[in-house]
Amino acid sequence: MGVRCIGTINDVDSVTRAEQTLRFRAEYDPLTGAYNMQTFFEKAGRLIRQNAGGSCYIVRFDVAGFKGINERFGLDEGNRLLRAIAHLVRKNLHKGKETFARLSGDIFAVCLSGDRQRVREFVEWLSSQINDYTQAYRAQLFFGICPVATRKAPVHVLCDWAFLALKTVKGSDLTNYAFYDGALRQRVLDENYIRDQMHEALEKKQFVLFLQPKVEISTGRIVGAEALARWQHPEDGLILPGRFVPLFERNGFIIRFDEYIWELTCKMLRHWLDKGYRPAPVSINVSRMHFNDDKFCNKLLRLTDKYELPRHLLELELTESALFESEKNLVRVIQDLQEQGFHFSMDDFGTGYSSLSTLRSLPFNIVKLDRTFISDGPDNERGQIVARNTIEMARQLQMKIIAEGVETLEQARFLLSIGCNYAQGYYYARPVDVEEFEVLSFVQEKAFWVAPTLQAEARRRGLPVGVAAPEREY
């Protein structure tokens, strides 16, 4: 009698393939074959813990203008680029010690082992490979790099910190990578601190007005002022604008902030007029973001009407950064407001690339020379030539010239010698509160001390000369 076997036959291969497919979908990015985000966090965390004796870095990078590549060349080309990046990264990793992932879209993350030189070599190699990827368009990568300072830090937090570093160089022509460090971390914490309090600070009127005098060099007379803001913080004391204005520019809060400072300035001017004073024009800063607001002109008109102000008393200061948004729209707005009686000044002249063409094309009333424009003028022959000719050109275009950042007698004398008779800076006075400025300008009617060398230069040039007075700290 033969042997009989009873059983079932299962297709193990199909079950295995199904399990492998599910595992792949759970762990990998289907487009590039890189790990997905969650798997990367797990794998990178394990590698960091295993590499207890060495250095590790989390590198996060993306493709500049990737959305534009998709729109212009199609999704297939965008996908092809992402697969090429993944292929190149995979080629450059040390197997078993390093790993990478596609987090989402065009965003990748890499866990590298070794020192900073290893990281720089990886960044530079991948950047050069992608630059040569195609001649149809420029594929450029930007990197944020976070050193692993403690093995206990979650990888997703390290990725966030790397992203903060990336943001500091995104779009830069100087470098395409940055390291996250203690200074950057402190800056982020400080920005979060300010962001959390800025709305309440405005509502509680913690932002206060300061004024810096503008002075006629030859006479020492105060001929105007610039309205500047300070944050009177209940715990931190007086906070200077360099700490909060750049953040306000980035997050859009500058619109509300500027309008608040404008209102304070108009209220102050009205108060002075009601006292019988004859105030000189006060300049207010206008962010480039206001020129995207269709109601910008009407806001200024309503504000000056509300306080019944002669509009020439409110001087509108723009920086050169505003000129790159839309020159045609900017010219229209300037001309419309000039017809209503406002005057415009260009702040920080000499810091950008469009300065000379700006003098020709935009109808400013006043040009403010940036401090860097004059800082080495007295000792630099080339600087003297540029400064002298620029001032002469502005004068021929019937623009008033004022130099800011004047800190020394020699700088004031140099300005006077090349035809600029108006200055603003610490040589004369630091920004002061409204009450002190009122006393200086209207009650005491003080003129700043005019040094004998300035008097001599003023007489030589036929300018009005002030009466010498004892020098005083303001």
C-alpha cells in the first residue's frame, strides 16, 4: 500500500511579496526610494545613539524655485529631478553610518557622521552635481545644518533647527548653507519672545516716540527731526528698534506698527502747534509693504486731516529696498502724495546698487546719505570724489541733502567742505524723548555748538554762521 499525504499548498511567495510591499509603503518614499519622514526619524535616532563617540549632523535641504520648475517644465521633470537628487545622496552616504529621507515635496534630510569637513564636502559635492544636472534650468540647493549636541534631542527637533539655519541663507547669492548654533538659537528664542508680546505691546501703548534732531552744520540750528520708536517693556526696560523692527518687517506687523507711530507723530505736531510753536518737519519711516496697500494714500490724508496738519510737516522716508518692488507704482504714489503737499526723502542712500539711477528716475525731495557713505570719506580720496560728485548731482536735481550717522567733528567738516550743510547723528545728539526735544527745540531754542573749524569752512563757502556757544553734551 502506497504512502498517502494530506495537506495544503500555499503560495508563500505572494504573501511575502505583499508583506514586502506593505513594509515598503510604510517605510519608504515611493517616488525616490528614500526613507519617509517617520522612518528617517527612527533610523537617524538609532544611528546617533550608536555613534556615541563621534559627531553627527542633521542636514535639511530643498530645491530653490522647485514650484517654478514644476510649472514650467511639468511634474514629470520635477519628479525626475527629485529622483536624481535621491540617487546622488545615496551614492555619497557611508553605508550603515548615515541615512537620508525625502520629508515631503522637494525637502530632504540627511544624517551624516564625521566632522564639519565631512559635512562641507557633502554639501559642496551635491551642490556641484545638481548645478550640472541640466542646462534647461538652474537647479540650486540650500542647506541648513544642525550639529547633534546631545543624543537625547529628538531628530524631528534637530530637523526643525536645521530648517531655521536654512532660512537664514535661502535665496542668498553668497552661500547656500548655514550651521545652526547657539547664536541662532538665541535669536529664534528672542524673536518668539517678541512675537508673543507684540500685539499686547501695541494695545497697551508700550511703543513710545523718540526724536533725533537734524541740524544745520554751519549754524547748529535744529531744522527737523526723525521720528524713531522705542519699546518701553515693563520688564526689559527700553528696547531699541534693531531688536524688533526686522521681525515686524518679515511678519507683516510693520503695517500696524508704522501706522501707530505715524499717529503719535501727528498728535505730537498738533500739540506743538496748539502751544504756538513753529515746528520743523518730522520724518516718519514708511515700510515698502505699505505700497502694496491700495488705501495707503488715503490713510495718510485722513491722518493729517484728523489733526489739521500742514502736510509738509510730515516727511515720508523710504529706504532703497522699497524701490525694487514696483518702481512704476512707487513713482505714481510719490507724485500723488507730493501733489497733496507731502515731501519724500530717500533713506540710507549709498547702500544699494540703484542709487545713481534712483536720483534720476524718482522724484524725491530729500536724499539722506547713509553713514557708510561718509565714514571713511575724510581719509579716502576715492570716497571723497564719489561723495562730492553725488552731492553735487543731487543739488543740481534740486534735492536737499542730509547726512546721517555723523559722529565726529572731522566728518561734519568734511560734509561742509563738499557742499552738504545738514547732518544727523551722535556728534549732535542721540535720539531723545519728546519732552526733551521740545525743551531743546522750542523752550530753550538751543543751537548746537559750532566748532571754529566749522565756522571757518562756513564763511569760506558763504554759508550762514552760528554764534559760538559752550560745548554741551545732549
